[in-house]
Amino acid sequence: MDWKNEGRITLWLVILFLGVFLFLGAGKISDHQITHASPTGMMASDAFTHNWVAQNTYDTGYIDTPPNYAFDSKEEAEQKVGNYKLFHPPVLPLLTASITQLSGLNLYDINILLVFLFIVLMVALNYFILAKFNETLALFSLPLSLLFLSGKFFISLSWGWWDFLTGEFFLLATILIILSEKFSFRYIVLAVFISITFMAHGVEAGYLGLFVFLYLFFSFIFRRKELSLLLLEQVQSFLLVIPLVLYFLPVIFKTMGAMGYAQVRALTNSQFITQIYNGSPPNYFVYFNEFLYFQGVILLGIFVLFYFLIKKRNELLPYISFVIIMSLFPYLYFTAGERGFQWRFLWPIYLSFSFGAVVYLIYSLIKRFIPSKFPLKFLFILGTFTTVIVFVLPLPFFGAGLIDQSDYASYLWIHKNSNTYDKLFILYSPINNQISRLYLLKRDWFVSTSETWQNMNLKESKLTRVEDHDPSSFFCERKDCSFFEESKFVDKVVKEKISSYKNISVCSVDYIYLPLKNQQEIFNKNVQYLQYLVQNNITQIVFQNEAAVIGKNTLKGEACESKFKS
Amino acid sequence: MNQNSNPKETLTFKEKLKVEGKRLLLTIAVVLVICQIAFYKESFFNVAKFSLSFLYFSLLPGYALMMLLADQLKPELRIILSFPVGLAVYAIVGYYLNMIWPIKYLLVIPLAVILTCGLVYYYKNKKITAKENIP
């Protein structure tokens, strides 16, 4: 077999692997369907947050426009709606809304599938980066990526770390373009990638800075003649990046940046866990034991590949050093904290090189004694794939997630039958602690807390300590996130947080939403309360299915209050 | 195409386009097949709508740009980089244009990128062909 054909077969093997990865990942989480009757595969609040931002972009047609129901009336909406900027990273919502607009499919389906496609492409980008050193090693590295589909790694998708994944996708693309052969206008592509990485998830631009530093450092050591050209290219691209992100820069720095979303903490791992989480880390933090029986192999592989690269002074040295430093971050006095742990979700992709290095070492030892190399290579890839897949399978279908078909049917009823500015009161359910699952109601709502539920009684209309949701909370007022004006954004957020729990009267809302899937004790009291409102002709049941009952207040204000007084 | 140009040169340019076109079509077909298998319970119509819409924002404009800016790169590298390039260019241009245009009008951006790159690529190659034909 000639090398050209072998290269082609290798490429088809990579494509086959990506297909299997998509089948087992996105295929499984979505029950091998693209369209669903309700949002599917979203298991935590963050997923719904990102989904809502994309949905709002699609509904309003504009990234920077809050929904009309964020205001009290049409007049107020018309007056204020143009006065905002979105400070949530805009890349994923914009892409999701645009693909939805063109395809006509459900936005929630497009959103999660798009993020999974980014992960598939990340596996491919990582392959091409490693192939710069050795195609066979890169091929042997692929199977470890399958671990991403299992255990805690996968919750980065199902729990909604979507902006992080989008940022990482563009970060890997930037690394590949930096490591690829130089072409005339590479600095333009580089500038576009740096800008989009920053806009997709700001922290990844910081990581990119570290990579560029390592890249220039290794160039200084091993390729000093090229250093000035490489430096010039970085300067050229940086000069282009400035105008590309200039508008977005204050939007992110005066909002999320000012609120400390970067989560850069100068703490060691143990200090961080002790100080922030009282010694017990949250259950989604990834530790090395998630690698199951591969831990030893991975540690060995890091040393093997690093030795190969140093020996050959290979151009991949900055990338591997970057991955190792990033992976060790939570153990160093640098960027410990949530961000350090977030990076670990992608360990199966980033650290796959070490698995590949060990398999490649064994393959190199055996191939000396075997004349036919390609079948041996094929056997190795099949063997490693089978070994990893044994640990990954079976992958369960999680079900719909935090909102099922009947929940979503009640949401759709609200969209269709209530007025834009109507207010909803949602009776207590512990599942609403994942509060973003309610965002898709697309109305202004108050949600009952456990305290509200405990104090709720039939003698008074007052509801204590309900949580007031602000549908414009992902937007900043223009003057608070512009370059030239002093920002009062953080003060406003603090004030709003303090006042977001309030006492309201049930007579002030338009609809009452009763979730039926609940603990018996909570369910009984909620039903009793709604029944009382119905019996006293305050509320009329307008919708009912297995997930929820919706009541419309036919009496409001004083007429309603008098019913409680009597 | 310039009528007076050397037929051999014209053929080379045409061949080049043919090869690139084939490569692009093959990539689109591979993406469609992979998606249809992964989502085998879905109708082909919906799989095609999803896959082609994704490719319209990623691969197609990205490939056009990479053909113009980086045709020295290996084809497979160019294809894989086309996805982030297309998406990045759309997202940046779209983000700023969205200040005046709603999302539905932004859908023309990838088409505009493809057409612009196509025209520039055509004239760039025409110029090179014409220069090479000078005796």
C-alpha cells in the first residue's frame, strides 16, 4: 500500500470515528432525532439560560433587544427597549438563532446540537494538531475522546457549559492555525479567530494568550531565526483584533468582568475548595479518577510524548506544554477555581495525546517485527477503540430533561393565550430551584420559594418572599456598558438582587401556575390553595394537563382582596 | 473566462475549480450521511435542513475564504478550518450588522461572502493566467 492511499484511509478512519462520536453523543442524548416536542437533553439551569438568550434573539430579531414582557406596558417597552446591550456572550445565541431562522426547525433542538457539533469538530481539530507531529499517534489518540461521553465529562453539555465549549472550539481552531504552515494572510484569519474566541467566552482569550506566549517562547529557544516574523504576525493580528472587539470590550468588562465572572483566584486547589466550598467540592467538579483505569496510561503518556517532542524539537511543544499547564492549573497559584475545573471537562479531548503516545510506543515496538504495517495499525486503532468503548457503554438516554413534553405544552398554552404583559405566579416546586427552566414561559413571573410556600395561607392574599424574575437581567443599559460613561451596572445588580425577593398579593397577578409533579406534601398545600381561589371565584381553571394546572384570575385588585377579608 | 487565454491554462484553472468543487460536494455528502446515521429516527428532509443550514453558515463561506487566503494549506486542513472560519466571520459581521438589521436579513452574509470570494478568486486567477500567457 502506498503512503498516499494510506493517508487517505487514515482520513476516512478519522471521519468514521467522528461519525461514531456523533452517533453515541448527540444521537444518544437526543434519542437519534433532531426534532422534539420539547427541549431535550437539557439537565440543568445553565442550559436553559443559554437557550433562552438564543430564543430571545430569534424572537426579537436582535441580539441587544430585551423581550417586551420585561416591561410593564407596551408604551414602556417602546420607550426603553432600544436602550440595552446584551452582555451574555453573543456568539452562540446569534449562530443558533440564525441557523433556526434558515432551517425552520425548533431553536432548542438546534442549540444543543450545534454545541455538540462544536465538540465533534474539537475532536477533529485536536486530531489535526497532533497529526502535525505524527498522524499515527494522532489516530491512536482519538479513542480516548470517547470518555467525554461518559461520567462527569458529559455534563458540560447536558448541564449547559455551552459558552465555554463554544470558546474552546474557537480556541482550538486558533491553535491549529498558529501551528499550521504559514500563508500570506494568516494574520487576518488569526485576528478573526482571536476576536471570536474572546466574544464567544472571554476567558478562552486569556488561555490563548498563554498559548501564544508558550509558542513564542519555544520559537525563541528552537527557531530563533523565525521569531521576529512570528512576532510581527502576532502584532499584525493584534492590531486587527482591536477594531473587531472594540464595541464588545466595555460590554463584557463593565458587566461580567466587573462582577468577577472571570473567577481568577490566586489560590491553590485545596485553599480554593476549603474557602469557597467549605472543604467539599460540588459534585460536578472533575477529578483525575474520572479517567477510570486509564489514569496510569495518561500519566505515562505525558512523559513519553514530551520526551519525543523535546528530542525532535517539534513544533507541537507549545501545544502540549499548554495542555499540561492548563490541566495543572488548579494545583498552582494561578487561575484556580471554577475556571480551572471547567477546563477539565475537556480532558478526554485535550489529554488524548498521552493515551495516543503510549499506544504509539507499543505499536512502534511491535511494528519492527511485522512486515505489513497498515493492517497492524488498523488492528491497533480497532483494539484501542474497543477497549475505550467497553468503559463508555452503555450510554443511557436521559429522557427529555428538566422540561418534558407536557411541561412544554403548558408553556405553549401561555404563549398562545396570555397577553405579553400578563404576570404569572408560580406555586412552589423544588425543581424550580433550576430557575432558568421557567425562562421559556416567556412572561414576567414570580416564583414561590419554600418560605412563600410555608407562609402561604387561605386567610390572606399576601405571598411572602416570592422571587421576582427580571427578564432583562442579561442586558445592561447602554450608558452602563459604554466606553465613555461611568458604569453603575454592579450597583444596580446588587440593588436588584436585594429587592428580587418581595411580598406580593395573589390579587396582583394574572395567572397562577400550579406544577403537578411535586412532593406529596407540597402538592397538597398548593392544590388546596388553588382550590380555595377557584371556590371563591377569584380564579378560573383555563388549562390542565399531567404537568400543570393554569388558573386565570378573573378578579383582581380590591374585588379580589375583599374575598380574603370576608 | 478570457477567450484568448491559452486553452491549457484555462483547463488548469477549470480543473482546479473542478477538484475544489468535488472536494466540497464530498464533504457535504459525508456530513449529510453522518448526520442521517446519527439521527436515524429523523426524516431525511429534517436532517438535510439541519445539516445544510449548518454548512451554509460554516463550511461554505469558510471554504470560499480559505480558498482565497490559504490555498497553500493541505486540503483536509483547509476543510476542517473552514468550519470555524465561516462561523467566526458570520458571527462577527452578524453581530455588528445586527445593530441595524434583524436576524432574517443577516442570512445573506454567508452568500455575500461566498460570492465575493468567488469573484476575487476568479479575477485573481484570471490575472495570473493572463500574466503567464505573455510570451
